[in-house]
Amino acid sequence: MNLIIESVTWRWIHRSSDSGPRVDTPIRRTFRAPGAVRRNGAARTIRWRAAGSFAKVRGMRALGLYAIAAMLVRLADAGARVALTLLAVERTGSAALGGALIAVLLVPHVAVAPAIGMLVDRIRRPGWVVAGAAVLFGTALALAAASVGRAPTPLVLGVLLVGGCGGPALTGGLSSRLADLVPARWLPRAGGLDSVTYNVAGIAGPALAAVLVGTFSASAATLALAGCAAAGAVLVALLPIRRHGDPPPAFRAADLLAGARVVAAEPTLRVVTIATTIEQVGAGAVPVAVASIAVAAGNPASAGWLLTAASVGGLAGGLLWTWRPAPGPRCPAVVMAGMAGVALPLLPGAALPTHLPVLLAVFVLSGIADGPMFGATLQSRQELSPPGLRSQVFTISAGLKITAAAGGAALAGALTGLPPGAQLALAASMPLLGAVLGAATLPRQPRQLRQLRLEAGAGVAPGDAAVQRDDGAGEVRTGA
């Protein structure tokens, strides 16, 4: 065989300095195999193009490690709500104490979200902040397992309140750093995979807690979830997540509200945030409505089946989004369509609240629509928030959604005197309302994010009407 290796192309990825952006330099060399002879003016040619192959493998490995780490820490977050409630009942016989434990664990998701997001944005190794938050969360669960019913209740509540401060980093804080791990063209699918971790954790976390409580004890379940958080912390610390670009300016108190100002200033991001917050009011009310339907039908266990059906549908929808994500500019419209898809299947179910097969089908369909909606929400935040404030935007938006869900649950509890079908219809009306209002106010052509007059933003001088975008390779491009 006449053999000529005509060209070899690869890329040298290096940094101009420790804190500078990554430089991607193509290198090309041409070699001729010794003794290669041309026959009839032709020679067999092998072209080996290894450009980006090593970076691709490295990115895939980092994304896989991210998925496992995110699954573990979010498994602990979702399962703790069941384990702590059952722990309080097991030790003290008080479900009210269980509710108080969950409340103090969730309050920091709202109260400290801006501070946690700002810390993740500004520190050079954001992964270490998330890892530390996971350790804090797991330690609080372990201490609660040892102290509930044995130590003074205010002390237990204080421990969980401190541990809950790590919650925003495990959700929005971790999701906001995907752009540090993968190229920009991978972000839609990576966001879909991230949404799948939420869905899987939402299913497996409570299920794992319930199984461990039934097999061993509530204390053992709580300790196992603390172990999940610790294992996830180790994996997060291994992720190659770094802040790129110039060091942020000196901290000012006003920087705590910088992310909120970004959400308020960017029209598309503002509409998506408000619409999804309204949708979460209904999401929080659905479990209460489902419990009322199950009790009225004389089959309380069916409530678990219905919620599981919605979660399985959400997992299928998340996988569908990962396989075929929409382009970034279309993601806000997908969010609105997804909210309508979540609401509309539930309305026939509200008219037939005693027909379990029908309810199972409509909850699966509703969950399938929820998967792309959540994936598009994450991608919209990635596209529309500046790199220097992205974590703040994520944690604030997640905090608003958790607050809305808690408010929806409280509102549904106050309306339990209504017929079960009416409760489900009211819960379904909230995502439909969010979809209608969002579609009516969504800008037709989302404009680029204008530079806010924030010294702590993406690093552009105040007053400059430029736009900063992260190209996914750690390099920030600035343009009009």
C-alpha cells in the first residue's frame, strides 16, 4: 500500500496566564511516510484530524462526573424532606415538628440565595463553594438524625437552618456552572441532562427515604442521605470548574442585588422568571389536590402513584429535550408552550377525579411537557444572564420558584374544603395563567442583554452599552 500521512491537525489549548482565558491554537503538520511511492500519479492518503478530540473526551468525562455529582447532592436535598418528617414522627409523634424541620431547611433557599450566588460567581474555584455547601447540608442532616427528639427543639431547628444555607448552591448554583464545563454548542443538551438529574432525584430521593425508613429507621434514612451529600461534595470538588477572566472588583453591599437587577432589566429573562414562578404556585398545590382526590376515591395510596406518574413523565420529557433541544433563541417560547402542556392535560382529570386510569394518563402527559419546559428554562437563564452574574440569576430564580411552590401548597391547604376536582383545576390554572401571561408579554425578538451599570457585573466599565457573552470555551466576547 502506498501510504502518505498528508496532514495531522490538533489543537493546543493553553492559558496565557493563570487567570486568563483559554487560548485555542490550531497546529498543522505535514508528514510523508518514508519510502512512500506514487503509482500512476496517485497515492493512498490518510487524513487524521484530531482537532478537538481530546477536548471532546475531556468534556464528556466532566459532564458525566457532573451528572453523578448533581444526582447525589440533589438526591439528598429531595429525600431529606421525607426523611426529616418521618424522623420527627418516629421520635416525637409530632407531624407538626416534621413540618417545622422542613420549613427551616427551605427558608434559606430564598433568604440567602443572592449571597450564595454572588459567592459562586466571584470565587476563583466555584466548585469548592458548591462542595462546601454540600458538606454543610450533609452535616446538618447527620446532626439532625442524632438530635431530633433528644436535644432541645430550637437547637435542632438552628442546625437545620444553617445547613439549609447550602441548599441554593446545590440547585441553581451548581446548574449555573455548566458553561464552565462544556462548549457552548453542548449547553442545550447539557442543560437537558441537568434537568434529568432534578427529575431523577425528585423520584429517587423520597423513594429511597421511604424504603430505608421501612427497612431500618428514619434515623438510618437521614444518615444515608447525609452520606449522599458528602459523596456528591467529593465529586463536585473534582470538577474542573473555574472562573475565567479578570478578578471581580471589590465587593459592595449593592452587589447582593446585582442578580435581581439583571432579572428585572432583561425583558425576556424577566418574563421567563415571572411566568415560571406563577407556574410553581400550581406545582406546589398539585400534591395537596392529589391527596384530596385519593382520599375522596377511598384509595389513599393512589396519591403516590399519581405523583410518581408525573415524575416519570418529567423524566421522559427531560430525556426528550436532551435528545432534541430547541435552539437558544426559541427556548423562552418553549417554556411558555411547556407550561400550557403541563396544565391542559390536568383539566380533563379534574373533570374525572375518581377515574384512576384517566388520572394516571393525564399526569404522565403533564409530566412529559414539564421536562422540556424545565430544560428550556435552564437554557434561557444560561443564554440571557451575563457570565459574571450567572450564578446569582440562577439562585434567585430558583429561590423564587421554591417560595412560590410553598405558597401554593399553603393556599391549597386552605382550600381543601372544595371538591377534589375543583382543587386540581385551580392547581392546573396557575401554569396555564403563567403560559398566557408569558406568551402575551414575551418580546418577539429577544434583545441582547445590555450592560447594567454594575461594577460587579461582567467586567465592562459602567455606562458601556456593550454586551458580554460566554462562548462556552471560557472566553468572553464583547460586542455592541
